[in-house]
Amino acid sequence: MKLFAKPPGWAAIVLAACLVWGPAFSASASSNAWYDSYVTAESSLGDNYYTSNDGGTLAWGESYVSESYLDLYGLTKNTAWLDKLVTHTDTMIATADDIDNDGYLGWSSFRYSPVEVGNWDFETVSSTDSTLPAGWIRFQSTSSTAFLTTDHPTQTSGSRAVEVRTESTGTKWQSLYRPLNDYEPDTLYVLQFYGKTNGSAAKGRAYLRDKTTNTILCSVPFENTSWAYKTAECRTPAATGHELEVWLGHQTYTVPGGSAFFDNVRVNAKLPYMVHDGVIGTPIAKFIKLVRSTPALQSAYLTKANGYLAFLENNIVPRWENSAYIGNTWAAISSTTGMYKQSAKFDAFSHGSTWTYLPYNQALAYANMLIVLYESNGNPTYLDRAKRVGQYFKNALVANGTAYTWNYAYYASTVEDASHANVDLGFVLDMYRNGQMFTGADMDKFKNTLVNVMWNQSTTAPTISHYVNGTGAADFSKYMSNWTELSQFSKSLYPIAAEQYRGFTPTNSAYLLTLSRIMKWDRSKIVNQGFEMTTSTDTTQPAQWNRIDSTASTVYLDAANAYEGKYGLAIKATGTTAQQANQTWEGWLPSTSYTLTLTGKTDGSGAGGKVYVKNETTGAIIAALSFQDTNWTAKTVTFTSPADTTNVVRTYLTNDNAAIANGKAYFDNIKMKVSTDAW
């Protein structure tokens, strides 16, 4: 089944849309330590990944950066963060390629495919010659000119490398070689190794040779005198059955005394991976959704968003069902379940694997992109795929008391780990937030997995276990990006992440994303500022907001009255008791000027809208503003926080005149900041 047909000239249109302009950006220190830590980390990490053409680097490096930019924009409304995302996305799309010649642009990686060189690290010694790595063959060389050595790079594990020397007479090549285990025809491979020389003019060289046609497919010359990582891309023959060999030696044999050293000599296919496409594509899809649902952004970004949508729709999505190289990887298991398979046309992970369906995180990452895209294009096939994959995963969840546990894959007895679970949870959260499949009860079980099972119960030195069943060391403890998002369902979850990052500067992009999520749920700012997220028990109630003397019919999420995004908050007066929502303000600075902003409107009935900040300890109202506007209007009030940080302070939303029955006020984008801060 063809999901899409490409319109003529689509590629030129997409690339033109994606290569127009780049941003200017600056950020300064604030009174918020999380923000300042993020800015510091982003300045050193933010540009480290997006220029790569390796799908693994983009997925496990850049995607987290891009997603964090969306968080930062949501918090600050500073479009400089979106400009950064646009620059990164433009570059990734511009460097996408079609190395498998299937007509679809995309990304690929050689980091996960089978190594086609046996004994590639030289750690196994020949049973008949202690100077020779097992399986390697000498060509015109001897145990004194091609031999094992303990001089190996510090970048690699193990204790051995090989040294190849030119002979003293300089009359013939001295080499080692080894046949490849296997190859995929007409496929781009990467020859990679660590190498160095003794500085001789003989230099060093590694190359891949087609013995059948006596052709060198690629060659890597080098002359560096310290260990360095080397690579070259080689395309294999279109036909099967050729004998391919990797050779190690010199650039010339006529210079006596030359030494070349080699270690970790590998040849791997450069292949597409569904999980990479999903992880890379999801923040792009979220940007598209943001722009298309936010009129104020459309003059600056709609052309970009539409270009990105065309790229994903015409390339990344269809190649997993329509590509002649990959084949159709979709499997409809039943009327309600389905799953994505490993391609039957090449071995992406290992030779001889017997499993059919992908590990959960790999399929869920791709389905996550589909459900977010569905919100923008309404494509029913995207929704169908996401729901069936989701049901397949949901069927694999096992109740663990009031929590869930699950395995890494349908074929594995290994329990899912805390790091990969972030990918699983990203899909679950987006499905729940779209009203698909996962219920509030499900979300509470995922939350309980962290709070009741994985967490060590310390609030001062919290850690979480390696596995989702509570076992294993805390080695993945800081990988909490989507675990932190479960703060939507429990205020008590936030410190598990926050206290691990207090005073900590992120050293990778996954940590950077976790930090942006900590900022998102930091109650020194208002959380769930745009009312986009619901509680687990009531889909009409905004998460982390409390109803006060009100019900689901008087304080509720309103999809018909949102300034931006999916929901605004509606408050309807009853004519008697004030109908209110509130949120406790925590972590504020004492005796400090704060500014509260919101966007509001009313139905014109006279009931109006009102926001106020109350010191519950003293009973004092320390800030208040009212409005009667019938169009969305930005509102601002500045006030000074209490001197005593033990005081309980809450922000309230209500009507200005509760006596006017059925009068309505609408609220969106409520924020709190230190007045001197930019956000």
C-alpha cells in the first residue's frame, strides 16, 4: 500500500522551504538556577550533533537538543529557541541522503550493523602462531614484519593491536588481510579503524578489496604518529558472491623501516533504522504541531513547518512500508494490534537473529512520531499504526502491584531499563495526551513504577534503579526526561529528578533534555501554564491545578476557548460561591519583585475574570487583577513576595463577580517570573 505519492518537484520545494534563514540568539543569567544551568550546558552541547549525517548521532544526540528547545520556547516564549531548532532541522534535512537508492531521503548509521571482519580487535591469537591474530593472513610478510603488539590505543579496550613493517630491503609489500564474513550487495559500508605510523615516508594504509574483480573499493591512507580514528565509505558490488577482503599495510613498500599500526578494524553496513527516524522525527513533528496550532507563530514559521511536514510525509514515513531497499516492515497482527518488523532484506543488527518484531522502544519511537504528525495532518493511517503498536505494547505490560513492569522486547526476558523506558514513555504520554488508548489509571501505574518501585525513597540523594522492576544499579539514574514528564500526575515525583540535577551541569544532550523538563515542572514558576495537560482522574481538570468550591461543570478545560494550543481554562460563575482553581507556589525568593502574566477574555456577561495571589499563612492578598475583555488580551501584575519563605502562597483563578450566574472567564498562558528576569 502506498501511503503517499510524491508530487513533481517536491524535493526542491521542501529544501527551498528548509534553507531560508537562521537565528540570532542570546541568553543571560537569571534568578532561576535551572535556567542558568541549561544555558551553560546548551552553550557547550547544543551545536555538537546536528551537523552529523549519522542517524545514531542525530537520534541519541540532536533529538534531545531539539526537544529541549521546544520546552524552552514553551517556558519563555522566546522565539530564539525556535530559531535554533529551525537551524538544526534545516541542516539535518539538507544532509539527509538516499544512499540505498530507494527514492526516499533519510538518515542511516553504521554503528549498529554487524561487523563483517572477524577478530577485528586482534584479541584472539592464532593457535599455531603466537605472533599472528587468528583468522588474519600474511601476504609476503613474516612474523617479523606483520605481528601482534601490545602498543594499542587508549581509546579501545583490549590489550593487542597489530604492527606491519616494511622490510629492510624495500622490495615487496608486507601486508595482512582477512576476507569479510558477508556483505549486502550495492550497499554503502564504512571501513573504520584506529591507526598510526612511526613517521616513516612508507606511511600506512587500510583498504577494502574486491578479490573477484581485483578492484579496490575504498582506501584510507594515513601518516599520523599518534593513534587516530580513521574511516572511509565503500560501496559493495551490486552482485552477490564476490570475495571481499580488508587489507592492512603501507602506502609504499620502497621505504625501509616503516611501521604502521592498526586496531579495531571493522567494516559495517550503513543502514536505516526505524528507531532513529522516529526519535529524530518526533521533535520536528512537535514543532510542526506547535506552529500550526499557534497563529502568532505562523507568519514567521508556517512555511518552515509545512516544508518539514512534506519532508516527513514524503520520505521518512513511506520508506518503512514502500521502500524497495527496506521492504514493507509493517505487520497487522490483528484488528487491534500491529507491530513493525526488522527488514527482511538486510541484517540491521546481527546475522542469524530469529526475532521478527522490533524491540518495543524502536517501534514506539516511530509510532510516537506518527501520533504527533496525526495531530497536524489527520492522516487516519498514522493513527491506525500508532494505536495498533500501542495496543501491542499495552498487552505486554504486567501489573506489579499498583505499578507496571515490562520487558525490553517481546522476545527478551530482560526487563526494560530506565534509559530506554524514556522512549517508551514518550509514546505513552503523547498517546494519553491525545486521548488514545492509555487511561489515567495506566498513567498512575507508570508513575507508581517510578515513585514506588524504582526510586530509593531519598529526597536528598534520590536515585532510580537500572530496570523498571526496581532491580539493578543506579547507573541510568539521571536519564529521566520522560520520567520527569510524569510529574503531570504527581507533584511528589518532581524532586526525584530535580535533586539529582541540583548543582549538576549536564554533560550530554539526554541530560540537557531532562534539565529542561525539570524547568517545566518547577513550581517557582507556575506549572502547566497553558492548561494543556490533564489529571489522571479527570480529563476536564488541568494537571497540578486544584478545583476550589467548584466542579467539572464550572472549572474545566475548554477546547473551544484556547488562546493557543489545545485548551484554555474556563471558569463559570454560579451566582453564589466563587468558582476557583488554584496552584500552590513553591520555591519563590523572599522579598522579591515578581511579575505574573496571563492571557484572558470573558463572555461579556459582566462576571469577568480575576487572578490573585494569596498568602494563606497571613490571609493577605498580595497581588490581584481583574478583566472584562471579550477578546484575548495579555494581562500583567507585579507584586513583592513575602519575606518569610515558610509562608504558604497560592495563585487563584476565578470570576471577578461571582454573583452573575453562568458568566464565563477564560484563561491561558499564565506565568510567574522574577520581574528582572527575561522570562
